[in-house]
Amino acid sequence: MTSKKLVNSVAGCADDALAGLVACNPNLQLLQGHRVALRSDLDSLKGRVALLSGGGSGHEPAHAGFIGKGMLTGVIAGAVFTSPAVGSILAAIRAVAQAGTVGTLLIVKNYTGDRLNFGLAREQARAEGIPVEMVVIGDDSAFTVLKKAGRRGLCGTVLIHKVAGALAEAGVGLEEITKWVNVVAKAMGTLGVSLSSCSVPGSKPTFELSADEVELGLGIHGEAGVRRIKMATADEIVKLMLDHMTDTTNASRVPVQPGSSVVMMVNNLGGLSFLELGIIADAAVRSLEGRGVKIARALVGTFMSALEMPGISLTLLLVDEPLLKLIDAETTAVAWPNVAAVSITGRKRNRVAPAEPQEALDSTAVGGSASKRMALVLERVCSTLLGLEEHLNALDRAAGDGDCGTTHSRAARAIREWLKEGPPPASPAQLLSKLSVLLLEKMGGSSGALYGLFLTAAAQPLKVKTSLPAWSAAMDAGLEAMQKYGKAAPGDRTMLDSLWAAGQELQAWKSPGADLLQVLTKAVKSAEAAAEATKNMEAGAGRASYISSARLEQPDPGAVAAAAILRAILEVLQS
């Protein structure tokens, strides 16, 4: 079965992709009649060396993404994974020559078709009197024994584009740029690993891997690698890759050793998630620095892909300061990352977290008796919630995942453990603040977040006063915070229904001469009635709002739990 691809046609996909890039980049132009993209300011390059590269399509953003000031002058694209036509390569050489450039360097990846087609175009151009040189890049570090074909050209070629582009921009001549590139090419290596194959538009995957296998040392056209290894952690795979790349018995190794300074490229082969890419990058940094290697620059992203292949390649380039200056030189190429011109090794990567603010002594604290009363209230709340665990879970199974009771029991156990550490604060504001932090950390779920919000907001009015009007204001503040961030409203069949009903009754505390227990008793009864009434409500928020039935036969477990907490508080205060 062929893979699905978002294309207009298999035959036209390479043309359409290049046209899309040019259409969105005013710095690029297409060469009419050819699959060639060139700098739109070509005439400004008079007297300088032009750089042309290219190859098969399917490696985006390579190659056209690296056209720009300080990098490539133009690229010639073939069909997917196919070398470009000789006629198009020659047309590109002629175009840059007619713009007044003093010579052209062809940067070619080491594949037979590319060598042949670019080489033939070079010979024809030279026969026309155009000065053209060609460098063939082979940075593959997969093969322990080199064959006649040599090392394949992989993602390291992008670094060659950058170095040659900086030299050309500085006005360096064709012969000297060619010498530079040949030296740099010998100082780098690339190795790829993939979780599965890619598939050319209109075709099946190029190879098959079992679920527990990954391919080591594969190329960028979906061709198989040097061996298959068992699936392992990112750290283990990166270590294996670096061991293979630097093994002294490997004829294609990159000569990196302790004390070396390198540019590291972590390249997405097309289908790897950004999450995995970051994990691989972290593993590579730790592994290299653990070997005593200095990472002068780190480039992480998609530079040379293999369509949608879910894999990565690692490139290491040995560098000194002159070479780093070329890597750091300015470029307008859209696919080149904005890399800081500083070494990442030796940089401080962590900042000390700010200390928790010291709590000021609260003038409203009233001593030991208040603290003991607080402890009694909390203990009753905990025993109530633990006793309701199964009942709340049963209610929750109708509309959720059946863990409401478990969540509240987790909170109760956390509070009990906290009480074992010492008496709770006598200050209501400090008590509610401590409880909010505890529930946010230990309770979990949306209930933990909502209770944490409620208690954090409720604590604020109590910092100044602890009178009955202040407690009523605390309830108002907590309810407001829950509605603001939880998006529930009264009548939505949530825990807010119980708390809202209680809050309406507690408004009476704001009147002079209000009785604490009388008002609280009414509030608890209203909360319990509201909880029972939720079974007749249509769920408007929370997990229950996603189920298909408009109504549920049981009351909302969160509302039941909130009412039970208020009842426990009342019972302790009454005693």
C-alpha cells in the first residue's frame, strides 16, 4: 500500500514544492524552464564567486532553504531522491556567469548520479570558457571499511554551504574557496539512525523495521544502514552513535577526541517530533561533554531531511577560531538557524530558584487554642472524606473516570501527614495558604487545582481581619477565583454549586450582630440541597459535560464532597 501524501500529483511534487518556497521568499527567483532557484539579487554578485549545489528533492529545507547572502547562490533540484538534469545544472552555471560572477563552485554530495550529472555540466561549462570547480562531499561515518564509492554526502554538506558562502561573501577567490572546502570536508562526520523508513510519493516504504528495531547508519534516500539494533533509550542510542563515529577502527570516523572543539548538528530526518529532537540534543551534549569534547556551536533542527523519515543524524565538525568565524558569519538563508556565536560548553545552564518568601508574623494569630481548633476541624474533614471515598468514586463513574473519592482521599491523607509535623498555623490566612500549597502538590486533578485556587484567593481578605464579614469576603474571593479560572458557573453541575449556595447564605455574616453558627448552619443545609439538586442538572462544565446524555441520575460527586466538608466544619464548631 502506498503512503498518503499531500501533493497535487506525484510527477509535479518537486516543481510545486520549489515554487512554493520561491513564492514565499522574495529573495529567490526561479530560472524559467528549469527546476532551478537563484538569488533574486544575482546582479549584485558581480566580481564574486558563485556557489551552486543541489540534488534530489525530498531533503527540504535542503537545498533551496540555504540560498541567500552568505550561503548558496542557487540550487538545482531533481525529482524526489533523483539527481537533477544536466541541462538544468548547465543553465544555472550560465545564469550566474552572465550575472558577472568570476567563477562557480559546484558543491555536490557523493552519490553516483550527482557526481555524473554535475560533473558533465561542469565539463560543458568549462568548454564554454566558464571557470567552474567542483567539490564532492562525503561525510558519512557509517562504514567501517571504505568501498570504492566512498562516503555518502549527508547533512554535513550544509556546513560546507555555510563555510563556502562566508568565504564567497568576503570576496575570496574560487581556487582558495575550493581548498578551504576540501580541508573542512575531511574534518567532519555524520551518522544517522531511524525508527522506520520513509516513502517516496506514489510508492511503498523503502524498507521495513520490526517494532523493536532501529536502523543505524542509513542514508538520506531511505536506503538501509549498516546494521539494525534493538530499540533503546535516547541516551543509549546517542552513545552508540558517537562510539561508532569516533571508533579508531572505523575507516570513516571523524577524528574527535578529548580536548577537541566541534560544531554539533542534530538533524531531524523529517518525521521526528520536536520533543524527541530536544531529548536527543540533550543526550548528545551530555555524552560529548562527558568525553571531554568542547561544543563550540550547537545546531538543532531540520536541515537535510529524508521526507517523513522518523529519525535523526548527528554531525560533528572539528573547528578552530578561523573556521568558527565562517560558521558565525551573517547569512540571509531562511533555513539557517539563528545560533549564538558563543560556545555552549562551560556555560552556566541553571539559575538558582528564588527562595520562598518569609511569612510575616500575623497579628491576627490568637495562640494555641485557635491552632488546636484548626487541627480538630481539619481532622474531622479528613475522616469525613476518607469515609466517603467509595461513595464519591461510585458517583463519579457515571460521568468521569471514577476517581473523585480517591482524589479527595489523597488530599485527606496529605493533610493528616502534614498535621503530624506540628500544629497548624493559628492565623486563618496562613492556614488557608498552607493548605492551598499542600492540595496543589498532593491532591492532583482538577479538584486539587480548584481547591488550591479557592484557598489562595480566600486567604487574602483574612490577612487583615478575621471577623465574620472578613470570612464572608473570603468565601466571595474563593468563589470568584474558581469561576474565573475554572469557567464553571452555578447550575453547571460542579462542586461550585454547593459552595455557591453556601456563599449566598454566608452573606449574612456581613450584617452587624450576625450569629456565626446560625448562619453557618443555614449555609451547610443550602450546600447539601444544592449538591442533591445537581442530579437534575445538565452538566455544563467539567468532565461530565462531555458525555452524551443530557442528564445524570446521581448528584455531582464534587458537589457532594464540598457539602460534606462544610458539614464537618460545622460539626466541630458546634461541639
